[in-house]
Amino acid sequence: MTKVLVTGAAGFIGSHTVDKLLAVGHEVIGVDNFRSGHRSNLAGADSNERFTLVEADVSADGVLDGLVSDTLPSAIIHLAALVSVQDSIDNPELNYQLNVLATHRVAEAARAHDVKRVVFASSAAIYGNATDMPIVEEAAKLPISPYGGAKLASEAILLSHGAAFGITVRCQRYFNVFGPRQDPASPYSGVISIFDKRYRDGKGVTIFGDGQQTRDFISVHDVARANVLAATSDGIKSGWANVCTGKATSLLEVAAIFAEHYSEAPAPILGEPRKGDIIHSRGQADLIAKELGFSAEVTVKDGLSELIRLG
Ligand code: UD1
């Protein structure tokens, strides 16, 4: 059994990561300030005696240092973040605080208290408008939002601390994650969470553009498993890897799967393309297979069926 500290534990990816860690027998300390995470996401974990939840802001001075010094985890999975790209554009200062400064706090707490492993929620946003598909890890890192910039800076902060102080650091570059508990509240929320909510409410969806655009949609269950592997596998070295399926799915395909189930729903409306939208995004999934022995198992069809069943 390993003791793992998870920041952002009540969030979408955080809560699934907590569930997976508990399911395979680990002890978990979750920390969240409930800015975007929800208490209800931890309904399953709450009844587990191997789970402790702390309400705190990990970007605040001294908070993580105190927590890590009190609990001495073997690994930290750092998922707390300002998660919305649009929020980072509207408020770059807050993006700096929650997506850069908080990472520095994690790096420093790990150094000060000899935590040997840190796993970080990076993002395909570090690649910006990549045009060569699939996107390989060596692709140019030219982020086009403060969010993407902060994720890239965080990778450098953690990897350099790792090299200097003997911490194994894994930067997980998530592509388009989807699944239960993703918040559909904003127009910039993940498209699948928006479609799921609208279909459940008996409404139709709007596809921005012709629907031929594609994304590499990966189930949150797979992402949680990749996080557990990165935090607990023996014999792995510091580095980064795409967390993706390697497969592209178009929005028309996504809408068609929903429409099959919600046969009464109005047909999708094709609207104007969204400003700044990229047409295609698909990662190469080979490196994480080699380094962590991970490959995605949940197909988009199965992942959407799960959402529809839960609806
Ligand atoms: C991601 C970010 C987005 C950011 C963009 C920058 C997420 C969830 N979104 O967008 O905030 O601006 O990177 O590259 O991380 N779509 C519809 N109808 C809807 C909602 C979305 O057709 O109601 C389309 C979008 O136009 C896009 C596709 O669905 O073509 C996927 O959108 P989204 O889930 O926001 O992901 P990204 O485009 O990858």
C-alpha cells in the first residue's frame, strides 16, 4: 500500500483518480478548495477509511508544506488547477497563481519532505495549434493561451526540481478527457459534457462548424488509471507523455452516438465555426505505452454509453 496525496481531489479527474487509488488498495489524502471541485464527486471515497479529505488552497503559502510534512506521502498527484482555458484568458493573474505558483508549492513541498514521486496534470494545450497529426511529444511547444503556457512552465518547474533533488516526475499530457462528473456549466466546458446535458434535458445540440472536426477523446477512467500507474509503478523514470487514445473521433460521430439513444431529440444544428477552433487534434499514444505500459481501453462509444446510462 502506498500513501498518495492528490491535489484537486474533488475535481473531475481528481475524484476518479482518488476512486481508482482506493480501489487498488492505496491510502489517499485528498486536498481541494472546492473552487471548481464538488464535494459530491467524493461520495464513494468518503466512506472509505483509507481516505482523508482536507479543504485547503494549495497555492497558499505554507499549506502544502504543512500537509506534506504532517502526512509524508510516497507520491503527490497534482491535479488542482484553474481548469478553464477561457478563464486563463480572462484572468491571467489567477492562472499564474493556480497553475504556476501552486505547482512551485508542490515541487518545494516534495523537495522539503523527500517525496520521491510527483505526477502532474499537463495538457495537449502545450502544443498550441499543432498541425502534424498525430501529435508526438517532440512537437513544437507553442501554447496559445495562458493556460497552455502555465502547463508548459509547470512541466519545467517540476522536471528541473526532479533533476536537482532526486524526485521522479511524470508529466501527463491529457488530450480531450470526458466522462461522468465533468462539469457542463460553461459554453467552454468539454463538448461531450455539454452534449450529454443537453440530450438529457431533451434539447438538441449545436455543432460549431460542419462537425468534421476531430478530437482524441479519452475516458476519465483511463486517465485515472494512467495517473495511478504513474504514481505507483516501480522502476519508471522522470519524463512526459501524451495521455490519449491515438484515435480521432469527429463531432458528427459523437452526435450520432447520442442521437441513436435520444431518438426523440431534435437533430443537431450546424452553427458558425468557433473562433480559434483547431480542426484536428490527435495524439500519438506510443510513448506512454512504452514508459508506463498504459494504453486506453474505453472506446468513445462505450464511454458515451456509460454517460447515457447514468443520465
Ligand atoms: C480546448 C478547450 C477550449 C480552448 C481550446 C483551445 C476544453 C474543454 N476546451 O478546446 O476551452 O479554447 O482547447 O484550443 O479543454 N463544440 C461544439 N458545440 C459545443 C461545444 C463545443 O461543436 O456546444 C466543438 C468545438 O467547437 C470544438 C469541439 O467541439 O470543435 C471540441 O471542443 P472542446 O470540448 O471545447 O475542446 P477543444 O476544442 O479541444
